[in-house]
Amino acid sequence: MPRTYEQTHPWLTFELDLRKFGYELWMTLGEIGSKCDHIAGVPLAPDVAEKIHQLYLTKGALATTAIEGNTLSEEEAGQIISGKLKLPPSQEYLAQEIKNICHATNEITKMIYENGKILITVELLKYLNSMVLEKLEVDEDVVPGKIREHSVVVGRYRCAPPQDCDYLLEKMCETLNNFPCPDNAKAAFNVIKAVYAHLYFVWIHPFGDGNGRTARLIELCILMSAGFAQPTTHLLSNYYNRTRNKYYEALDRAVESEDQVVAFIKYSATGLAEGLREQIAYIREQQWRVAWINYIHKEFEEKNSPTDVRRRKLVLCLSEMGTVVPVNKISILTPELSIEYHLKTPKTVIRDVNALIEMGLIERRRGGIVANREKILAFLPWRNRDETSESKAAD
């Protein structure tokens, strides 16, 4: 006997023709795999790694709730996650939405740590939805983690018939757990799998509320289970939120044809690749900062006189500033430097500056001096070196 959805939702075929993927999409997926391997193996000091983890957890939790209307800022979300902010009663639900996503992310991480990977099951999907809606007010006909028994319309889209939701979820889980993931392209195929799962879950819309957030948690779950570092698994939600109109447009068009399904996958993969580039740049900046500070301490390793201590403090301060500082402002740049240069003459400042320039730790620029952090950058292409020189000359 035919099921209702076959007449009302003929696009729910659970098929995907990979031959429709163009070379640009495959290249983007290859880039994603390479960059994820890069991030997964990057060495970071524990405090820096924790900083990055918290930063992207905050961004991801806020993004996936902001798509649904959460109005908190990133700073507020970070304070909520760290337990430093308590909102007034009328806004507590906003904080709870953020906490729920963090709790779900931590639960997924724990399950993967204990089991190695996660099979996508209907019970897991129900569990994710129950965590998404935990302690939130919902409509009378909504039960967190329970398949809806009523019809739902989202915008112009009528979701799958409620009597077919159980069957469709089972079919989706079976498809995902048998999704091809060749070893030589594991990351690429898991990105396809994650976005495919997102799309079908949203189409089915099995729960009374929280389906969008649950769909994005499924993506996170699949990627993390495939070995993606946790900070990278939040990037899709970030991109969907930053390009919210395109996100909804791409979802709406995906029902039209398989070509539009591929277009949605391409849209998502493009955003993930962009996010990975930004994330690698941020991680590189953190590594550069740590390496530079270590280099400064090495240069002063056997220099412990009061003058050397003062000069080390000066270059470390300039390194943190990261901008050109007028020489006549050095003695009042920070409270620590004010103490060091108290009762010292401007000649002392000039001598310190000249000594640090001679050591190669700072350099003159138009308007003052700046830490010479570029000194420790190895293997820069020659054209980049030329561009850097031209930039300094212009300054």
C-alpha cells in the first residue's frame, strides 16, 4: 500500500547521484578534507586549545539558536557558557537555548569518546531533540523527543505527513548508516553525508519544535563521529547563520530537483571551506603569538639585569599591542612600563628602543615602533617577502 508522503512529498527519495557533482564541488570537498586534517593535528598549548574550543563552541551554540531567533550577542553567549551571566527572568529562555546546545554538544562528544563513533538511530534523534527543548516552553501539542502527531507548515512548506514520520526517520537512519565513505575520501563523503542528513531531516520535520537545531546537531554528530575536530564541526551552523537568507532559499529550492539538492550541498561545502580558512588563520595567529613570545624569552635567556628586564617587558608589551606605538608614548603605555620608566629620562627610552632594534625584536615604522614578529616566519614565498617590504616602505 503506497504511503501518503509518496504522493505529497515525491522528493523524499533517499537517493543522491554523485555524478551530478561538478569538479568545483569535489575540489571544495577535497580542500575541506585537507584543512580538517591540518587542524586535527595542530600542536597548541593547552590554554590556547581551550580558548579556541570555547570560542567556537560559543559561536556554534549562538549561531544555531540565532537562526531560530535568539537575540543574544556573542559576548553574552560566552558569559552564559562560562557561568558569568544571569539574565532577567523574561530572557532566561535565551540563555537556556544556548545551554541546551552546549549540553547536547558535550553529550555527543562523550558518546563518541566512549564508543568511537555514533550510529544515527531514531532513538538518538529523539534524544537530541529532547536536549534541544529541555526546560523551554513549548506548545501544548509538542513533547520534546516525541514524534509529532499533527501536521506542520513551515513558511510555504508543508512538512511530511505525521503518520509517515516514524517510517521516514527509520529510512533516513538506514540510508545514513550505509552511506558510502571510502577511506581515501573519508572527510569529503562525511561532509556530503552530514549535509544530506540535515536536508532530509528538515524535510521530514519529525518533531513539534526544535527541528532546525536538531538538524544542525545531526551534522555536528556525523562530522565529529568521522573524526573532525570539535571546533570545525560548529562552522556549518556559523555559516548558515551568517548567510541566513541564502540558507532558507537553498532549503526551499532543494525540493525542486536533485540538481538543487546538489546546489544545497555545494552551498554548505563552500561555507565550511570558508570557515576552515578563517579558523586556520586564527589558529596560525595563536601559534605565531606563542612562538614569538618564546623567542623573546630565549633572546633574553641569560640577560637578567634591570635594564634587560625592562627591555624584555617593553618588547613583550609592544607584541601584545600589535600596532605602531609612538616612541614618546612608551613610558606611559601600560602601568607596568610606567613603573619601569619612572624617574627615567627620554634618553633611556631611546637607548632601549635602539637596543631592541639592534636585536631585531622591534623595528621603526612611520609614526613609531612595532614588534618585529615577522622575523620568525619561515618559508614565506619571495613575493610575500617583497610585498611585506613594500608595505613597510609605504609605512
